[in-house]
Amino acid sequence: MNLFKNKVFITILFTDIIQQAAIWIRNISVMFFIMSVTNDDPMAVSTLNFVEMVPMFLLTFVGGIIADRYNPKKLMFLGDLLSFISFVILGSFISKGYIMAVFIIVLISAVITQFSYPASQKYFKEYVDEEDIDSAIGISQLLGSIFPIIGPFLGSYFYFTFGIGKTLLIIAFMFLVSVLLILTLPNKQFEKIESSGFVEDIKLTFNYVNNKKVIKVFAKMLFILSFGIGIAGNLDIFLVKQRLGLSEEFYQFFSGIAGVGAIVGGVLYIAISKYLKDMKIVYTLIGVFAITVFLEGYSTLPVFTITLQFIDNVIGTLLSGYVMTLMTKITDQEYLGKVNGLTSTLMYFGLMISFILSGIILKYSSIVVAFSLASLTFIICFIMIYRESKKGLLDEINN
């Protein structure tokens, strides 16, 4: 495959893998740390996830605009360099007992990533041939799917072996390796749209999206799906401990099964991506999603729940690959950062409000209620995509 001879693609792929590994280790180790100091308070876990989402919601669009205006390589370099510095500082603070520093540095780290990710997507768009985009995204997602399997194990291992302080220093080193890889990327001058500043960039972006019906519909879909996924995903650890009555160590296995599902979904996407032209497949997957999520929250049988978790992640990976490929293909390069920023902002907003809502529901109601609400959002999304498909949503692409 020509992709494996593409040095830029391979470099971006490796930096993404390193960053994902670092973030998974951070998420798991910090989650266990917060749970240990708050006696398993669901609101504390929800607050931590909320802190991560706030800058994603507020700054992703800005990060996309900046990625389209300035040198992407420099943005990626600065992003990972600042991540390296922030985790060194956090590791030092935690070792001295400053527990609240976890929330502050996680917030800073989340802010930084909003500027580096859109920049890497511009290299992806520029250096990967259009006929290889389906496979490239599928490969990227497939490799990324490994981390839901190994991430919980790695995070748990480092946390329980080295403690939170040293674990965060290890994460810092991983970002340093990513910085060195970024330095090998070519110094490319990307095309830019002419504008007077950020305000005009925002106006141009909204006008561009307004003329792309497919982008508008899929942006709505991302928001709705993110809201439902955020409610269910935020409560996985409590699903294991409270609904299934198992120990928190089982969470590693539970997450591992989810990761296997994501890998299977990635392999399926690579195999069938060129045939995913019919919207019937998309809204059918969403409809199945609604059923499996409801049953997952209702079930008290570990084997049945794990099976549903596997199916959910297969479906989620297929949908994610389809939307990412579609958005990359139909968006002009000079607007890619801004459009990704705008749609990602909607996605993060859905996750952000669902994280807080899920904590409130669990604290004052039950897991069944929370997963039922998640299922309802998927039903709403199913109806929306079904109606749009009957109106010929993809005609402008397929014709």
C-alpha cells in the first residue's frame, strides 16, 4: 500500500499514537487518583471530565482558525512541547501534595491540544491522495482502537506501580518523543483564505458551512451522538461497580472488550468503506446503537453487558470513520481547520453537558435512567438521519 511509503502519513500516525497513549494513561491514572481521594464520588469524576471538555468546547473552533492562518508544523511543535512542560509541572505538584493541581493542569493540557490537532489534519489532507483517504482514516482509527484495550491496563499499571506523580512524568516524556517526530515533518506553506482577521474568518466559515448541507446535517448528528455517548461512557466505571456488582479491577477487562470492538469496527471500516455510500447503513447503525445502549444500562448480567459493549464500539467506530472520511473529502483544504473546529466544538459541547448531567442523574436517580436517556438521543438522531436520507442528503456527493 502506497500509504506506508508516505513519510508524512507515517509520522503523523506515530505522533497520534504516542499522544493517544499518553492521554489514555493520563485519563485512567488521574481517574483512579481522583476516586481514591474522593471515596468514589461520581460528581468528582464527572467534574474531571467536564474540566477536560470546557477548553475543547471554547477553543476548538479558535484552534481550527489558527491552524488555517499559521504554520501547522510550528503549532504542532508548540502544542506537544507545552504538553510536555505542563505534565512535568503537574508531576512535581502532585508529588508535593497539591491535589487540586490535577484539575488545573488537565485543563491547561486540554487547552493546548485544541491548537495542535487541527494543524496535523492539514498535513493529512495535503499529503494523502484522495483515493487513499478512506484507507488512511481506517488505519488511523484501527491503530487508535488499540488504546481502549491497552490504555486501562497501562494507566492502571503505571498508577499502582509508580504513583500518580511519576506516571505524569512518564506521560511528559512521551510528549517529548512526539515533539522530536514533529520536527521531521516538511516545512510546507499551505494555501490560505484572505481575511481581515478572526471575525471575518468566523463569518466565512459559517457561510461556507451554510452552503454545505451535508456538513450541517452531520454536525447535528455529531452533537446528538456525542451527547448520548457522553452520558453512557462517563458512567462505565459505575456500570461495572454498581450495576454489575464487580470490583473496579474488572474495569480494565471491560474497557479491553470495548477496545476489541473498536478494532473490529476499524477492520470492518477498512474492508467496506468504499461501499458505505447508502445512508440506510448509517441510520440503521444508529438505530441498533439506541437498542444496545438501553439494554446495556438495564442489564445486570456481566456477559450480556460485555457483549453489548463490544457491539456498541463496533458501531461507534464505523460511524466515526464514515463521518471523518466524508468531512475530509468534501471540505476544501483552506477551510479544513475551521470546519473541523466548528463541528468538533459542537461535539465537545454535547460531551461536556452530558458529563455533568450523567453525574447528576447517577447521584439522584440510577444508571438505568441515564442509559435510557442516552438511548433516547440515539433514537432522535436516527429519525433525523432517516428523514434527511429520504430527501437525498448525499446527492451532492454521489452525483
